Amino acid sequence: MMNYNRVGLTWISFLSYAFTGALVTVTGIVMGNIAKDFKLSLVDMSNSFTYLNSGILTAMFINNWCVKIISLKKQIFFSFILTVSSILGLSFFHSITIFSCSMFILGSVSGLTMSIGTFIIANLYNGTKRATFLLLTDSFFSMAGIFFPFITGFLLAKNVPWNWIYILIGIIDLFIFFIAMNVQFPAVKEKNIEVHSKLSKNGKISVILLAVSAFFYILGQLGFISWVPQFVMQNMHTNINYSSQLVSNFWMAYMVGMWFFTVVLTLFDLQKIVILLTASSTVLMYIFIHSYDIHHLPWMISMLGFFSSAIYTIIITLASLQKKVASPKIVNFILTSGTIGTLLTFVFTGPIVAAGGVNAALNTANFLYLIVCVLHVIVIYFSQHKKYLLRKI
């Protein structure tokens, strides 16, 4: 494949993750302004944002069917049309129904393009290059989490209408569309892969525990970071700029942590590292929630982002190492579990906020992190990963 074409396809993958990251990470910051605009409570507004996560999950489920009948280039073309339509709906129709539908469409587009981005990397690169580029692709989600919350806080502080945030995010999809129209996509082929190893009983138990762990981890992470802006504004009476900066600090440290742990993970046992990281993250989150010193919060949330950055990657890696030949079904099972956690973020935390306030939601997220740590201690007794550590994914 020509180098120009390969570079273009790789950037589509990078931008697809950035698009999803931007949509997800600005939610907690922009929610208050949108709730005021529609004259709704935060809890009711959070329910509308559930449509965004529903769209992401729905798109991931139907992508395997779409890819067989619609070319990747056509999928991106129609996705861009949907993005433009949803942003027009957000900009010109003051209706909570239109808003919810637009969120679902944007979620569907992000889920579809992210699935395409993952497919592209898996088909362009092999062996250790594939793992490296998947990690790099995932880091663009974090990059978006650094810049877009900062931009959102700045614009809202200047009283810029909230719909402009989504117009800016839509520019990412515009770049995806432009690149896609000028490159050739890899052919989608049905592959009949003979699996030479079966998943043992202990391996099956490990995969199930890891899937549950992925679900609780993503639910806890997004449940925490989505409500952090409201938490600091309500408890410490800070402005939107400060709260958005905290979110940016989290994702910046998260991105740096991902790069750092790509080296560290090759030196130590994965299971021991993930227990250390989940335990450290649990303690750091507890300190953040119960520390009312405004000067300590940026450091606490940055450390939390750094130490929690590799947890999800390790969960996926451990699951893939439960048998000799890496199974796409196992990896997809873990990814789907995490995506369901994303879907249920506001469905789960909304009623908690309604009953006990934002503090209760953050304490619940902290408890979920503790559960993840305990699950990984249990996985020690069943994991088969040490048998296949020589296989690089």
C-alpha cells in the first residue's frame, strides 16, 4: 500500500478516537449550561446525554453487519451527513427531543467511525507495530480530553452559546470526511481463522472476571470525571474555567501515563501491575473527593489520571493472553463490556445524584474502583496469562 494512503488511513483512525473523546469528555462541563438553557435539572439533563452513549454502543453492535454490505468510504460519507444534520438540529431547534435525537446520532457516528478506525489499524499493521499504533490511536481520545474541556470552559466563560462546542467537535469529522474521500480503504474480507487452542475452564473464569472489571472500571471512571466539574463548583464555589482545567489535567496525565506504561508493562508481571494501579487509583480518588484544599485538587486528579491510564489496556491484554492464539471474540467481549459501562454512566449515576447529590456519585465511583481492585486479586488464582507471555500482541 502506498505510503501516502497508509498515512491518510492512519490519521482517520487517530481522528476517529479524538472525535469520540471530544464528545464524551465535554459532557460534564457543558451539561450545566445546557440544563439552564432547557430549564431542566442536572439529573434530567444527564438522562438526555445517555442517548449519546446509547448511540456509541448501538453503532458498535451493528458495525459488523454494516461493513459487509456498505463500503467503509460510504459509511464515513453518510456519517458526515448525519453529523452535519445533528449539529444543525442542536443549533436551530430549541427542543429537548431534538437534542436527545442529535446526541444519539452523534454517538452513532462516533461509535461507527471509531470501529472503522480500529479496523484500519488492525489491517494496516501487524505484530508489535499493531499494538503500538493501537495505543497511539487510543491516546488521541486522551488528547481530545485535554484540549476540548479547556476550550469548552473558555468559551462558556465568555458566554459563547453551548452549541458552538459541538460545531468545533464536528470539524474533526470534517477532516475525517476529507481524508476518507482521498484515500483507498483496505478490502473487507471474511477470514476463517482456525483456532489451535481452546479456552480452559480457569481461562473462561478469568475472561468473565476481566469483563466485569472492564465494565466497573469504565463506569467508575466516567461516573467520576463526568461529575467532577459540578462537584468542585458546588462544594468549592469555583468557576467553569477551573473545573474544566481539572478535567483537562486528568486527561493530560492519562495520556502521559499511557505512553509511560507502554514501556513499564514489558518489564513486570501484568497482573501485579494492575493490582498496584487499581489500588493506587482507589486511594487517590478517595483523597480527591475528601480533600477540600483547592490547591491540592489539580495534583490529585493528575496523579489519578496517570495511575489509572494503563488499567483498561492491561485488562484487554490479560484477556487476550488467556489462550495461546489471541481471540478477536474475547477482545470484543471486553471492549463491549467497557462500552456498556459508558452507556450506563448517567443511567447509573443520575438517580444517585438525585438521591444523594454529586458527592454520592463520586463516592460510588470510588467504590467501583475498589471492586475492580478486588476482582484483579481474585483473577490471580485463575489467570493463564503467564503461559503465553512470550506471545506479543
